[in-house]
Amino acid sequence: MPEHKNVISVRSLKKAFDSNKVLNGIDFDLFEGEKVVVLGPSGSGKSTFLRCINRLEEPTSGEISFEDTVISDKNIQEMRAKIGMVFQHFNLINNLTVMENLTLAPVKLHRMSADEAEKKARELLRHIGLISKAGAYPASLSGGQKQRVAIVRALMMEPKVLLFDEPTSALDPESIGDVLELIHEVVDDGMTIMIVTHEMDFAKEIASRVVFIDGGKIIEEGTPAAFFSHPKTERVREFLKKVL
């Protein structure tokens, strides 16, 4: 394991929706600077795992800690400012402009003044080539543009950890490349990330660790080289035959 600080610690995490047991006892640690790719078949619990970490879902049982504090003990908005999340379907606020989407949370949560937030937002929009869209509404943007704005919105809060839940699955092939390039920049800047993705080549390229979930449990984990070239379990070998 990396010789870095433990940022997120998960112990005996379970989540059920009525009789449907989605997570069945997950133990997991995320260390500062890690790039963890979460793989697994549809319905395996990957997205629910991320949503529990961000407190979009409350665990049925178990414990999640962020920087040695149980997250249920923290103010939810304070915690989400430190653990950002990028969603599959963007989750931009449709009746706000791009600029308003980017500056709302930093100003509302008193992390920046309105002037500071707008200055930072303009810098980020200029960097991703979307400064001309600052006054546009989300409905006028392409899927790839929406997702890049959503990533910038998460970065506006200067989080310690960034979670990506299948950020390219709703995009057309051309847009996927633009979004993956931006995520690559985020990774290169040293952000600690967890990403659920079906983009296997991208996973091999950016991951420092791969975690495979099936049936609500972590079945196998390891370095990309070990995971993709020398899987330890038959279940992972079956999965890789289908996706590679």
C-alpha cells in the first residue's frame, strides 16, 4: 500500500434497499494520492458504494470515515465539499447558467466571495475551452460540454477526493475523449480519485489500483498490471474475457 495518509476508511459496509442487498460487507481504504478504478458488472454495487461514501445513500450498517472522522458525524455539506462527486448524468441545475452552476456552492457555503468564485470559474472555463458558454444554460450544451462543466463544478470546491460515477457512459464517442482528457489532467495534478468506469484502456492508463466488485463485495484488487494480466480469481478472468 502507498506510504500516504489514509483519507477514506470503509468497514463492514452494507446497504440494502428493502430486501435487495446491494452491498454485502465492504472493507476498503483509500490513501492520499491514489487513483482507484472500481470495476464490476452492472448491478454489482459499484455506484452505490460511491454514493454511500458521498452520503447520497445512507449505509444500512457499517462505518465510513474521512480523515479519521466518521462521516455521519460531520456536517453533510462540509463533508461533500471535501469529497466531490461527478455523476453519470451531469446533475447540473437547468435553470442556472453555467457560471451560476459553478459559483453557487462555493459562495453559498462561504468558501469564496462572489468575485473570487467568478474569477476561478472563468479561469477553469477558459482552460477547458468553454469560456464562451459562461452565460449559457445547460440545455444548450452537448453532453460532453455538460460533463466537463460538471467536473469543473466539482473542482471549484477544491475537494480532497473526487469520485467519478461512470462519467462517460451517457456520452457519444467523440465527447468521451474530451472528458477522459480532462479527467487525465485532474489525475496528473495529483487529485485523489475513485472512478467507476467501463473504459478499460483508460482504467489501465490512470489507475494506481483496481478494485473489482461483484455481488456487493470486493472480489479482487491489485495494480493494473497484476489485475489485467494475471487475475487471481476465476470471476475476474470471466469478466475480462467479456470486456477486453
